[in-house]
Amino acid sequence: MSKFFCACTVLIAALFLSSSAFAQSPLEYQLILENPNAHFLRVNLSVPVNAKSSDFSLPAWAPGSYQIANYAKYVQDFSARDETNRSLAFEKIDKQTWRVNAAPGSKRLTISYRVFANILSDTESEFNEEHAQIFGPQVFMYAVDRKTSPVRLSIAPLHGWRIATGLEALNDSTFHAADYDSFIDAPLEIGNFSQVQFEHDGISFRLAVHGEADTSRIRDFARHLQRIVAEQMQMMGKPPFRHYVFIWHVDARAEYYGLEHLNSTSIGMPHRLGDLSSADDVASVYAGLTRQDIDLEYAAHEYFHLWNVKRIRPFALGPFDYTREVYTTGLWIAEGWTDYYGYLTLRRTGQWPEWKWLRLYANLLAEYRKHSGWKFRSASQASFDTWLWSYGSGEQGNLGRTFFSYYPHGNLLALCMDLRIRSERKNQCSLDEVMLALLQRFGLPKPGFTEAQFWQCVSDVTQLDWNDFRRQFVEGTEPLPVEQFLALAGIAVDTLSNAHAPYLGVSVKNQNNQAVIAEVAEASPAAQAGFEADDRLLACDDKALTFDNWQEVVQAKPVGTKISLLIARRDRIRKLEVTLAAQPAASFEFSISETATAEANTLRAQWWQPYAGRETK
């Protein structure tokens, strides 16, 4: 890698494009990799003057990430000049918008500003001596009255670095896009990344990996991606582009992340590609799987987004209003169904053997049953309230108890819907056909579907009545009878619990070896007895409690025993009595039923077949 020195500004030569999109004058962006040690990027944006004043704004949120990020907080040193280099007056009119006043006779103005970029994630940017990861909504302002104008971007200085992006390239450092929406929907990885390229059905694919130098690992992982790409394209059809980019960050600092884009995705993992070590400590839903299984699941999920949400989307999600929250009840479809098809893709391609798929859904069902959030917010309401949740970040208030993610919830809904369709329609129809119909009826450039149009499409395709299912499980909070639907495919569900183990109903955190309640389970013995989060457990029946021994002391008591617990709450000592209940279902085990009917076995076999191998469509 070449070492960076001082920044320099590169003049953009005039480029003439044959595309009709460039009949109007493009907005000219310069991205200057200014100071890697201070993590500063400089952006220049040049536009024609067509009014006394022009407004420039930076998004408050990013498509695919439904939380207010307020990207303007990273901006400093804003200035504006015209084509004669005259300094132009400006004022900030809200938290994310700058208004520039044109001087008499000015024909073109250029704004300039710096962006601090030092966070590695799917929704922010990082710039240092190793690479630059550019996330468009955080970095590039838009001219408020010219969001539909074509865009041209020049990047400098590269110092031998190369660029991976879904943008159309004019040369090694210059790119264009049809409009602002498509421009910022293409992240850029700039650096000495490793890469592998492959083709499928006339489309070129590029896996660009930052942080992994072992090319054999990258080539092996690319072979996995090829199988994912082939299966999903076989089902959904050929996408409308010539190339697709998987941008992958391998970094011990990275949290697991992934975000979909029009013809690319940005994914981060804190482990190396091909890591076959246990994923038990990552999250409960991945218990029994490996870290490579997580890689594959993220890749299959984000690539399926190519159709579901990037082209099939709720009406409310486009055109984008970047200034405020945008509300939809359909994220259980956009994200939950994408989760479902990501898992199903890995089963259909054989990258997850039967037992892994069964194990993952057993974990997912346990997560659903343990959580109380879906009892308070339906799948559609959770979609609408996503702006409160903000992916679990920040102060959550009571959402830990009253919000269940539409990702697993929508996944289980898709599972149940697919099995119902396949069973009642004798495998002559499935959720696959619903997806294809949604694409045909509402896919871009069409404006997207309303809630009523979605359910009408499901009904038309499946020839089934969905009113009760919708009322009970999607807009209502009745528990999903997952076991009943799985039985249609010959899958048995065994409940794993110890009925002889006592249950208090609290999770406890360690504070200097003191046992402090982190959360009280809904309707648990502890909740009924009046325990609260942050209560400190002092003693049980005169036995002193610490973080190390509290479970041992409580679990020594038989089910049905009334115990006295001494607690400290807000600097006061209290005594609470609670009757221990039997341990509720903690986990599940899925297996292929030995007594399954031939019809159920046939349904399952066709369900898990690669799409190309299915006789019925």
C-alpha cells in the first residue's frame, strides 16, 4: 500500500456521455481523500445557478436502515464559491440543510465541506491509511431542487488504490449515476483489497474483500456465492444490471453487519472467511452453527434484497424523503421474507444440510417463544414503529419487553404462509409464486405496493382466503402455531425443558460480583412478586447472594417453594416473597417425523429442492 501524503485537488475534465440521462447537465462531485490520519474526506459539489439561493442537504437516514442517523453531525468547514472563485454567503436553515445565496451574475456555484469518517459499519464511513469505505448518505449532500439530475463523481488522490462500487465507471476514478438516489445507493470500497470475479448468466460479479489476504479463502467463498447467486436468479429472474459487487470487510473491530444496495452490498464480519469455529457465542439464534454459516446467511439475505425491497417494496419507501422518518407496516415482508429466502436458499443449494436448517429454525422458534414483544406489537405495528427501535441501539425505554424484531417475526410468518400454500394447493403453488407476482405487478420502475394491494396479490396467486391469518398473526398478536404448519412438511417439534427445575423469571448482570437484575420476564413469578430491573439480590432465606452463587442457591429450591429474597432498591432494603414455578420451555428440537405422511414428505422434498429442479411452478 502506498503511504498517503498531503491532499491535492484534481480538476475534472469535461466528459461527454451518450446516455440520454446526461442530456441535462450533471451534478459534479469531487471526493478528495484528504487526511487519513485525521480521517477527513473533502467533498466538492458543483451545480448550475438557477435561482437566487440554492439549498444543499445531507440525509438524516439511509434507505435500508430505518433509524435517524443525523449524518450532518460529521460535517464541518462548509463553504461556497462561484465560478469566478468569489466567496458566497450561506446560512444553515435546519440541522442538515445549508442555503447558499448566489452572487449577481454567478452561473455556477461549488460547495465544499469536510466529513469526519472513522466508523466501520454498513451505515457510516471509514477513512484511514488502510482504506476508505464510503457510505453515500453520510458523505454526499444533495441539491434539494435537483435530486433527479444525473451525477458524475471524481475521486482523488488514489495513490495506487483501486475502487469497488456498483456505480458505472467512466474510468478508474470517475463514475456516474442516473440520479442522487441511485448515486448514494452504491457504497465505495477504496484500497488495496483482494478480489475474485465470476460471471453468471451474462452478469459479472465481484467479491472485494478488505482485511483478508488469503486468496484461497476468498476464492473458496466466491464459489459459495456463485451457488447463492445461481439459485436466487433461477427463481427471481435476471436482474436489470450488468455487474454486482459484494463488498466484504474482515475486521476484528467490526460488528456483524450488512446492508443491501441496488446492485451491491456491504457486509462486515469480525472473523476470517471460511471460519468453521462455533458461532454459539455470537447469538442464540446461531447456536450449533459455525461462523462461516453466518457469512453465508448474510450473503444470501443481502443478495435476495436485490429483488425484495430494492425492486419489490412498500409504496411508502420511494421516492425517498431523506429529511424525516418514512413509515410503512411492511418491513416484516421486506426484511422477514428476505430472511426466510436467505435460509431457504442455503437449504436448496445444499450449503446448509438438513440438520442445520432444522437447528436454525429451532433456535428461531425459541427466540420467538421466549420474547414478549410480539404480544404487545404485531408484526405490522413493529414495522411501523421501527424508528423507535433503532436496531436496539441507544436508550430503549420499555422496548426490550414490548418490541419483537420484524426480521425473525416476518421469517416465521413467511414459513407458515409458504407451508399453508403448499399444503392446501397440493404443491401447485407456493410463496415463490407470490414473490414473482409481486415483482411483476409492483417491481421498479412501478411505484410499489400498498398494504391492500399486497394482500390482494397474495389472495389472487394462492386462491386462498388470508383474512383470518392476517387478522390473527400479522395485524394481531395471537401466537403463531408454528408446530402445526411444520407438521404439514413432516417436521416434528420437541420441546426441551426441565419441568423439575425452578423458575424465578429474571436475568441477572454482574456488578462487582453483585447479582443485579437486568430484566424481569413478563408474567413470571418475579414479575408477580414485584421485582424490578436494577434490584440487587442480597440474600435468599438468609443465605447471602452474589453473582457467582445466586443461581445455585435458587435452583436448589424445589418447584412450588415460597422463598424470601432480600433486595436493595434505590438505597433501601426490601423483602419480597415469591413462589417458584416450573421452568418454561427454553428450547426446541426439530426433526423429520418418522410418522410423516407420504404427502408431507413430498411437500418437504419439493419445498427444499433447487428452484430449477421443481416440476411445478
